Amino acid sequence: MSPVAHIPSHRKPRRAASTRALRAGVTGGFLTLAVAGAAVPASATENNAAPAESTLEMPTVSATLASTAAQTADATQQAASDYELQAQKDQAAAHAKAAAKKAKAEADRKAKEAREAARKAAAKRAAEAKAQAAKASRSAERTTLSTTTVSNASGNAATLISFLKAQLGKAYVLGSSGPSSYDCSGLTQAAFKQVGVSLPRVSQDQSTAGTPVSLDSLQPGDLLYWGSAGSAYHVGVYVGGGKFIGAQNPSTGIVERPLDYDMPTGAVRVL
């Protein structure tokens, strides 16, 4: 027999298991991890070797830990409430401060207005008192002027005053010089014409037609004027007794009035 050739048997080695399995469990506060088939030799697999295990320690969830967590949550909630309450207090304080500032500004404004009103009222009272004093002084002056009366007038002055009294009640017409109506200077021109005195036509010129006299030494027949000498806007005639006659205005016509009705500015003596 021919010898039998021996053919060596070439068996492929088993590949390491590619499937890996993970097992985990918690026992007594420890985490156990089991990794199966991780680079395990075939021989180990074949011999049913146990997979490698790894153990990690984990904290135990105890009643104490749970209580601590709850207290921390309560503290956090309380802090949030405190912050919110403080924010509300701060906002209220800011509003109160703004309101107080506004109220103070309003009070200052009203106080200023009150002071200004009081100042104006005091000034008005002072002006009124001054006017009353001036009026009283003029009344005293008129009392002095009244010492010379119409009854004392004689000669040309009496004729002049008699003519003027005869014109009382007639109309005032601007630019008229009689005999049924007059304006102020037309009346005085006509009156002095009765005693042979020729006066200029207008009041401005009449106010400088004679000798200036003071108002505290008037005599019947003196020519009165209102305004300044040379630019007077009105004239009349003093008739004694603290009175004058003049063509006043379209409303009153020719009237006799006391000097305090409208105190003249000055006077000239023509007679």
C-alpha cells in the first residue's frame, strides 16, 4: 500500500464575540455594571467564563438627603418671596418720594402765588390810600379857594360870570362858539368878549394868554386850563365858591361843577 498522505487540518479559530451586553444593578448603594463579550477570548467563551464586571459607588437616597433637598427648595422659595417683597417696597418708596416731590413743588407754587397776590393787594391798598390822601389834600385846597365867592365878584368879573351862568344847560358842540352851543374854548372866548377881552380861539393858546396864578390864590374870572400851559386840552372859568363853569363834553353840555369834580392843572389871570 502506498502510504496515505497526511493532510493537516486547518481549522479557522473562532472570532471573539462581537456582541456586547450591558447589565447594571444597584445593590446596597453600589452600581454594578456587567460588560459581556468585550474582547473575550474564544477559549473563555467556550469554557463559559463569566463576563467581567465593574462596580461604581453611588450615594444612597436617604430620608436625610430628601429633607435637606426640601429645605433647600423652601429656602429658595422664601428668598424669592423676600426679593419680590423688597422690590414692591422699593417701588412704593419711589412712588411716595415722587408724590412728595410733586406735592412740595405744588405747595411752593401756591405759596409763591399767594405772596405775589398779597404783594399786589398791598400795593393796591397803598395806591388807594395815596389817592385818598391826594384827594383830601385837593379838598382842603378847594376849601381855601372857596373863600372868594361870586358875591364878592365885581366889575368885569361879575359881568363875565353872569354871562357864563346864562349859558348853563346849552349843548356842547365841537368847534361851535355860540350862541346856542359851544365847545370849551368857544365858550370862554365868548365870555371874555363880553368884557372887551379878545382871547385866542383854541385852548392851547388861551392857557398862555394871561398871567399865571397858583390854584390856591384863584379869583373869580380866572381862566382855568387842564393839561400843560401851551398844550392844554380843556379850559373853563373859575366863578368863586370853589366852582367853575365850562362846556364839558357832548354828554353834559355847559355845566357848573366844583373844582374836585375835575381839578385843573393851572390858571391864568386875564382881567
